[in-house]
Amino acid sequence: MFNLPQALKRLVIGRAMRSEELGETLLPKRLALPIFASDPLSSVAYATQEILLVLTVGGTAFLYLTPWVAAGVVALMAVVVMSYRQVVHAYPSGGGSYEVVSTNLGAKSGLVVAASLLVDYVMTVAVSVASGVDNIISALPSLADYRVVMAVVFVALLAAMNLRGVRESGNAFAAPTYLFISGIMLMVVTGLVRVAFGHAPVASSAAYGIVPVDGKDTLAGLGLLMLALRAFASGCTALTGVEAISNGVPAFRRPKSKNAATTMAVMGITAVVMFVGITALALISKIHITDDACRLTGFPGDCHTAPQQTVIAQLAAAIFGGDHSVLFYLIQAATALVLILAANTAFNGFPLLASILAEHRYLPRQLHTRGDRLAFSNGIIALAVVAGGLLWLYGANVTSLIHLYILGVFTSFTLSQIGMVRHWNAVLGGEADGSVRRAAHRSRIINGFGAVTTALVLVIVLLTKFTQGAWLAVVAAIVLFVMMRGIRRHYDGVASELAVDDPQAESVRPSKVHGIVLVSKLHKPTLRALGYAQAFRPDTLEALTVEVEREATEELKGQWDELDVQVPLKVLDSPYREITRPVVGYVREYRRTSPRDAVAVFIPEYVVGHWWEHLLHNQSALWLKSRLLFTPGVMVISVPWQLSSSSRADHPSRRAPGAVRRGEPAGRSEHEKLPAPENV
């Protein structure tokens, strides 16, 4: 029979893949670039804008700082890319910053990095999607009222695409990423050619004046330095996602480390060229943009509701002849698409890191399970839910979300570079080969310089963004750190508790087994349960019923005698018409009087085939089982009775992530899992 939910699942996710097909999902460099580097590549679309938003608090007076701030961002990008190329070669297993720090600085430091990165991955999705929606609204302002809805829908679509597997998401995302790179390069080259020929582009906002924030037009000394540092910290959003390649090395084709390092170099060079070009043209075309449109004098429309065009939108309009040209819409479409797809970097990094943490028992083990398409489905779904919640909470507002951003990534940058310095120290301590030692010395210098630089940036980010909302990211990272430590303690405690200390003592058989069959009525399910219980051959066996209504109990006793059932029937009195408490009390009392005996409780249950049938039967069996499972020495055995509806209903296996790995069948068969039983 046709099953709509299963058909929709296959339509969205695709056919289930065998574990042996994992090698077919490995990526060539041309697909790895859009998958792992779409975040740093796309962040150039808003990095320049974030610098300008900070500097314009003093009107136009401080825009002269833009080139210096941009130069600092470019230098930092070069340092970080070179540093992470060393990580890729030294740790090709895919742990990235977490593995580097855990190995060289200890487990606690590794958890700090892991917590910071997990928070940053969530923020990557939220900020990228919100920024993409901003660019859509820049081209189509009438959609401004649907900002949050569009953002949440885009997150859901990204999650669905990633659930189809890494390689398929790469195929889907490659074209938009390369279209964006081509479009930005075309815009930059066209703009610079126009400048060279004396026809510099002029932005639509060039004629606007900017009203300074109170007292910000006269900054000097320390105030001016803090403003420049704030702008630098905001511009450092261009570096987010750089570490994702080091986390994803196992997904590359062989030679994995070499291909990952090459991809990282291409990503760094491309991002720097685009960022420098956009920043230069933004200054040349005199783009004026503020955090509050009401500070723009001459701004058309209602400044409280009308959105400002993004920097990319203003540049495209100025260079290609207005905001109704074909190339303008092409740039806006490519930018919006790549910003939304940039969240794919996090959809690959977050589940992979969560899987490693789950393998190390710091997160629930379900996050280490691969789904039907060999992706870490639970991690993908968790990321989508949290990021979607943030977008809804903050109204998909980039300016609000950006303050929670980049703190985590610079924490991981700094600690990973310190860890790499210790790694090279260890290599030098045990290596006699001259060429290897020279390479290690060179790598140590690169990572050492990277550690100092990123540590300074981390301090700057903390100083300039903490009170503006970054404290929430710090709190979230701390909560994650504490939670992961607690999960590890739980798993360690369970492992210790379950470890076999004395095999002979812990495998002692009970003195005898006392069987109890729970009875509500004397019908076919009850007789089957009695038969199964007798087949188990317990030392003693009795049937147990609870007297809720005297007439029903008397009728049951009469049927029992009439059919000559050879199992004694015991009746428990229940003056308050409860079922669970008398049964549990009786079983526990038996265990107290006979602690060396085991008790096997047999519960006859219906198996129904339709969802509405679940509503027509009480849940006393569920409550009984949940209570009895907490009683030592008690085994609870369900005896199912399949109603006719269960045989007619088409119930494919409820395929949770990892179903293929566990060997569950794809469709209905004689081995198919039965629907959840209901109480008789």
C-alpha cells in the first residue's frame, strides 16, 4: 500500500544508502570549496558593511579609518589561513581545533574550544541566513514583513538538503557559490575599470548626510582607538568558518591533507581579493550606511520602517547602472543565495564536531549515528532547530545577531594555535632529521605568530562586543561546557557501574523465578499470555487481577472456574480504583520477602494499526511497565496480541537515523517492526 509519509521522506532525503557507500561521498576540491568555505567566502558580503556601521557612529568623520581596519582584517585572514594549513597537515583525522587542543592542552581546554565552536556554528547559520534575507529585501522591499518567516523556511530547506548527504549538498551548493564569486569579481573589476577611466561609480546613499551619535563626532585618543577596534572586531566576521576545512579533512578525496590545504589556500586568496575590492569600491562610491536609518539625512521614505540597501546592493546599482538592471538583480540573487547557503558550512561542521564529541562521550551518543544518507542526521536537525529559534527570537535581524558572533571562533583560533606550538615542540623534541626539524621550526613560528595575533583579536572582541550582546554567547558556551562535563561524568559513571568486577558473583542465578500474569479480562490475549508464561517454566506461576468493580471481578472468577484455568488467580483489593499502585506494591512486597527470587511479570497487550485506535485504549500497561522497571529483580515481558487492523495497516519501519546501519528493512516485510502496543 502507498504510504504518504514514507514517500515524502524519500522525496526529500532520497534512497537509503548502505554503509559501504560511504567512500562514494568523498569530495573533490571543486565541491569541497563551496561546502566547507562558503561561510568565509560569503561573509565578505557583510564584513565591509559591519565596519562602516561602526565607523559611522561619528558621522562621516571617521570613514578614513576604513582602509586601516580592512588592512588589519586582511593581515589576520592571511595569518589564520597559514596557521590552519599547518593544522590540516598535522591532524588529518578531522577533529580540527578540538583535536589539536585536546591532544596538546588537555581535555578541559578541548571542551572550551568545542563549546565555543558549537555556539559559533549556530550563529553562523543565524547570521548567514538573516544576511541573505536582508539582500533579498534590498531587491524586493515589499518582502520586509516576511523576514522571519523567510529565514526559518530557508533554515528548514538547508537542513533537508544536508539530510540528503554531504556530496549531494555540495552538488546543489557549488553553482551558487561559484556564481557569487564570479559576480563579485565582475563587479569589482568593472568598478575599478570605471575608476581607471575617470567614471567612478557613485552610490545612491552618497548624497545622504549622517547625523553623529551624541558626542561621537569629537572622538580622540582612547575613544578613537576603541572605535577603530570595534570596527576591526566587526570586520573580523570575514574570518568565520575558516576552521571548517580543518574539521572536514576526512571528507576530502586522497591525498586528504594536501587537498584540504590547497582548498584552504584558494579560499583565503579568493576571500581577501573580494573583501579588498568591495571595501575599496565602497569608499570610492561614498556609500553611507548606519545602524539607524533615521540618522541619514535625505533618506527617502519612513526611516522607521523602510529598509536600507546593503553595501553589496548599493555597489551593484552604482556600477551596473541602477537598481533595475539585470546585473543588479543577478548580483543580489547570487549574494542572497550564497549567504543563505553559507550556513551549509555550519551544517557540515556542527554535526561532524558533535559526532566526535559524542564518540568521546561528551554529547548524547545519538549524535554519533549516521542517518539513511550517511549524514549525521541528529546533529543537522539539532542545529536547524536551535538556529531557527534564534532567528525567531531576534527577528532575523543581522545587527542584533552579529554581536553574538565571532567570539567563539577566535577562542578556538587562539587555543588551537597555542596547541599547535606545543605540538611542534614535541616534534622537535623527538626528531633528529634536519629537514623535518627545519619544517617544524617554520611551522612553529607560523602558529606562534597566529596564537599571539588571534589572542589579541579575542581580547579586542571581548572588550568591544561583550556589553553589546556577546555576553550571551559566553554564557551559552559556559552552559555547554558544564553540560558536556556532566554528560561525560554520567557516561563514565554508567560504564563503571556496569563493569564486571566478579563474574561468578554477578552471574549467580536466582533461587527461583516467580511468574505473574496480569489479567483484566479472560479473553484470547490473556490465554496467550498464560501460555507464554507456562512455556517459560517459572518455578511458581500465578495470575493477578485488581478489583476495581466487584461485579467484574466476580464475573472473571466465574469464567476462570468455568474454563478450568490451571493457574491460580489472585485478586488485589483497590478501594481507590487504582491499578498501578496495588500491582507495584504487591510485586515489591514479594521481592522484600524473597530477595533471592526473581519476578517475571507478563503483560498481555493489544497491537493496533491506526493512530486513532491508540486513543481508544487506556495506558495502564505503560504506567505499570515504567514503575516496575525501577524495581530490582523484576522482569517485565510484553505479550502482544495483533488486532486485525495491525495486519492490514501498511506500517513501514519507523526509520530513525542509523536504520540502515542497524540493518532495519526499507519497507514492510515479515520482519518489520510492530507498531507500539497498547494495553488490553
